[in-house]
Amino acid sequence: MLCVCRLRYCSADPHPCLVGSFSVESADSANAQRELDRHQDMDAPITLAENVQGYLRKGTDLNPPSNFSSVMWEQEEMIYTI
């Protein structure tokens, strides 16, 4: 199961601009697990809560660089991405 929520807002343009997104996917998903592994490889762990470790992937560290960064974590058999 995959759930994605995209946030869009542009006050000066008639077409919405992507501001961010939030997704939740089963920890059994090969795609979600692969992305989580990529985040873990960036070696920027952050503590989100007690016993919940998140991984920051800075957009500026990507090749090519991006204006968007993301955080992923696994919790209760689900993988979350912001």
C-alpha cells in the first residue's frame, strides 16, 4: 500500500508549484526499502523520537543538486518519507 500527499502552492502562477510531499509505504515494498537504504547511506541520521531514527538526505548533496531535501524513517512496519 502506498499513500502520497503532495503540497502545492503558487500565489503568482495559475499552475500549482510543488512545495513538498508526504508518503507512507509498507516496509515490505522493495522500492521504499531501496530509497530508505539510499537515505541511510547519506550518513545523516537524526533522532525523530525515542527509538525512531530518521535519515536526512540533503538536496544540496545530491548529484545534480536539488532544492528539495527529504527525511525517511521506518516505524511500525511502515516507511515514511517527507
